[in-house]
Amino acid sequence: MTSGIFGWLQDSKDYDEIILFPHDLASRTLLVLSILASSTLLIFCLAYKLYRRPLEFLVTWIMLPHFLASFTTFLFGFPFPKTILVCKIGMVIELFCDSSAFLWSAFFGHALLTTIKSQRLETINGFKLRYFLFGTVAPLLYSFVNFFQYWVESSNDVCVYHIPRQGSGKTLFVLTTIPLYILFGLCLWWYSRAIMRTRTHLEKEYKSQALVLLMYPGILIICWLPELVFNMLIYMQIVPNSSIFAVVKNLDYIQGLLESAIYGISRNMFRVVREYFRKCICLNRAREELLDGSLLMRSEEQAKLNESLINRQIKRVESKHYAKLEIHY
């Protein structure tokens, strides 16, 4: 394959090479935005302990692979010496994050379908353990197995992914990438069923949550469908345009940014922050009022005490004066 303006695709005799961690300005800018957005949302959910809620539980666990993938891709894009071991570690992390994000996006579709059926968002709580096992533990095992494959190499301190052009290597490579297509199909299936069932009206209190549940699988489809199509074209020895391929890859990098923005705008992130500051202001005002009240009470009590002391002093002076008068007479 010919090398494009972004250097994504490289030519070889027995295999095609795809650069794993880009170093161009556009890609790294998008990665920084995704890192900032996903980390902000993670801190928000953890600081306010929102992960205990059904919707925020899903948001927290899908933001984790987004942040980890963006940070790893950004870090490995720096020009430092990279051995095959380092490249494989980066590949495992990226593969884990991609497959985990795929599954958690699919769970958003399943959660939306479950919520519509039961009309209760709390129904999601019954699936938390299964979501965690299949969305985090299973991708971890899947990515660890791929650590022992021989497709990742280091070329001039750049990590590249080898796609075999023929033979058993190509067949094995295609087989190991099938799970991503299965996960994408599962997400699409749950998503389409959920959309069909949204014709029934949800209760008002669940509308914002349902919007987030509805949008996340849609973002996955937008960001990943073009890349999956391009990957299949590469397997079939159809050469895509390198510039278009770079744009398609960049769609993957903004997934965390888009999902963070959707949650912040449509759910309650800004409302919770606003309410938090409002409570802080109210608490400060209450403390000031209590302090002013206590000071006022103290000043009133001090005034009464002073008045009492003055009265006592006056009585003592008067009694002494009367005593002197009696003695004189």
C-alpha cells in the first residue's frame, strides 16, 4: 500500500502495515480533547459517587476504557525508543479498551431496552455484575491472548500492526478480529430494538437518562462503522485512500469526547454542579446567619450583664450614701 500524508499505511511484500499510534497534529489534538473530556467526567462521577446510580454506573465504566485508550495512544505517539515488548503492551491496552468500549456501548442499548420494558431505570442494577464481567473481565482476557501473536512489530521506533496478505496467518488474523464485528452487530441489534420500542412513552423522570442510553450506541455506530468497513477492505486487498483512512481513524479518537459531551449536556452534570455550588452558598449563608445570630445573642447577653453590674454598683453606692447620712444625723 502507498504511504499517505498521515503515514497510516505502509507497503510490504508479505503483509500490510498500519501505524498503531499516530503522531500527526490532528490526531493528537483530538486525543487531548478526548483525554480532557473523559477524565473530567470520570472525576465527576467518582467525586460525587454518582457511579452508584444505574445510568452513571454505565457511564463510568465506558469512560474508563475511553480515557485509557486515548492516554495510551497519545503517550505512545511520542518519539521514544520502542521495543517489540513495549509495542505489544500498547497494543494489548488499546485492544482491551476498544473491545471493552464496544461491549459497554452494547450494554447501553440493552439497558435502554430493559428500561423501556420495565419503565424503571433501577432494573439496570440487576445486570451490573454481568455487565462488569462481560464488559471488563472478558475483554481483558481477550486482549491478553493477543499479546502472544506476532503481528505487532517495532519499525524505526514506531509501532506497526502487520496484516498478513495470504496463507494461514491471514486466516488467523481475520478470525481474531471477528469478535469486534460480533460485538458491533450485538450493539446494532439491541440499539435497533430499543429504537423500535421507544414509540411507547417513557415517564418524564426517565427521559434524560433514556436520551443518554439512546445516544451512546449511536455514537459507537458513527465512530466505528467506517473503520470496520475499511479494515475489511484491507483484508480483501482493496487499497483505501490514505487521507480518508486517516479521517476514519480520527473518528475513533473522538468517541470519548462525544460521549462525555452528550452526558454533560443531556443528563445532569451541569445541574449537579450547579446544585452543589448552590448548596455551598446556602450553607455559607446559614453559617453566617448563625454566626451573626450567636454574636447578636452574645452582645445582648453582654449588654444585660453589664446593665446588671451597673445596677448593682448603683445600689451599692446608694446604700453607702444612705448609711453615711444616717450616721451624720
